[in-house]
Amino acid sequence: MANGVGLAWSDITVQLLAHEANQPAVIVPAVAEPLLAWVASGRATVDERDLGGVWQSSSVQEGDFFLTHSTEPYEMRWEAHGPAPFQVAHVYLSSALLEVAASEVTGRKEVPSLGEVSGGRDELISSLLNVLVGELRAPRASSMLVRGTAGALAVHLIRRYQSENGRRHHPSSLPAAKLRRTIDRMLSTLEQDFSLPELAADAGMSEAYFSRMFKKATGLSPSQYAIRLKMQQAQRLLRETNMPIIEVALDVGYASPSHFSQVFRREIGVTPRDYRSH
């Protein structure tokens, strides 16, 4: 996974995710900004649903994109096809940048609602995203190029995809950059005990407000989300390595193998030993 960090990326959050061939359901959070997901390479069958709802399938390939600004988190899973790696760029434009673009396009600072797109194609979006992904991979991203491309993307999305009937953009949810920083912190401390006070302090919020905003974005409390990340890492280690189960438990923050096995079975449905044997 590659992330855009530093001054060049202050108005745009870009992640390039290299996905496994078969991905169990993951949560797509509801954040302040619209999400643009663009297939950078490969092809796959993608399923989406509201939390606990009915799966809806679509086939996607390199160059296809999804545009959504859901007020509720939802789930996504996929099955990749063919030899090419399935890579997807997730892009969030900052509320400040969208307001500037809206003012230029519509004459009003209020950001219009953007229509939902699932598995669409847009050559200009592909061209702009190719530039951003190229800068993401560069040893040192050009601040001028990233900001200019982000601005062009914001203007194009509002011109081409604004919806007259949808709700107005209202940044009352957790900003994508702040949520990404929280999840990155969780991922970098999987071997440690969960600490709500540290996460809330890092986000600059009270524990109660942070917990409420995080659950609004993901559908899970911070502690539940951290457990999910720990179990996903445990699954990967059990599947791809020969590490003893006790070491896998320690690697994801469980000093007690029996407690680890208990949590793993509750979350995954089988014991770590049975998961590895299958």
C-alpha cells in the first residue's frame, strides 16, 4: 500500500492499494469527503452492500471508477481475475478544495452533492489519476503538480457529476485524512494493547467525541475496529507463514494464546488451528 504524505498532499488523500485475489468484506467508511475509487490495474468482480444488507455485484477492469459519498458505512468485497495484480487508488479531495472548486464552477461556496457512480469510465479521471499515482510512486512528489491535478479533478467532478436531487455536501463526519491517520496508527501498533486515549489525543478530540465520530464513519467502535485489524493480520500470518500460533498471537497483541484463540473464533468463526489447516 502506498500513501500520499507531506505538504504536496495537503488537499488530497490518495492511497494505492494492492489487493489480494480474494478479499473478504471490508468496511468503506462514511467520511466528510466523497470517495473516488479508481482501478489502476487488473480486473475483478466487486460486491457492495449496506452493512448487513444484500450484495450487489459489478465487474470492473483497469480504468473503471466508483464515486460515492454515503452517509453510512458500507461493505465491499471482490474476486480478482487474470494474472494482472488488482490495484485500486482511493482518493479523497479535502472539503476546502471542493469548496474552492464549487465556488468557481457554480458561483457558490456550498459544495453540491455528487451523483453515485459504480463501475463507470471517464478518460479525464483516468488521465488525472495516472498523474497522481505517478507522483505517489515518485521519490519526491511535485507539490505544484499534485495540487494542480487535484484542483483539476475537483473541478471536473463538480462539473460532470453534481446531482441536483442529492443532498448537499456537508462535512460533519470525520475527515478522511484524520480517519486514515487513526487506522494507520492502529496498523502500526497491532502488537500493543488498544489505547483509546492515545488515538483520541492523536485525532485532537475528546474520547467520547472521537468514539462517536469513528463509529459513525465505520460502523464499529474504535476497539472493535482494532480487533478486526488484528484478526485480519492474524489470518494473513496463519495463511502465509509457518509461525507458531503462540507467536502469531503475540504479533497481534495477545499474550494469552487461549484468549487469542477465543477472540479469533468469535470474529472468524473457526479456531486459529482449524483456519490454518484449511
